[in-house]
Amino acid sequence: ADNLSDEPLSLEEAKTRPDWHYWKKAMDEEYNLFTSLGTWQLKELSQDRSLV
């Protein structure tokens, strides 16, 4: 992103930004909230499946 006020459109784009550590912290906090509420679970993707 040329302007830090622009939100990145992908994880890879966010990782290239100087403010990446803020994005990572926010993502971790949101993930932890969703898992603690039981509304989201990380699952292994089986070999015969594709990610949508």
C-alpha cells in the first residue's frame, strides 16, 4: 500500500507494511476471541479438499 491509511487487501500485502505488527496483533486478538467464544475453530484441510 502506498498510503498507510489504505487497508491491505490480503495477508501478504499486510506483511509488507511497516505497521504489520499492529495488523498481526489485531488478527491474533480477533482469532483468540472467536475461538474462546466457540464460534470459530481452526481445522486441518484434508488432502482431498480445496480451500474456498
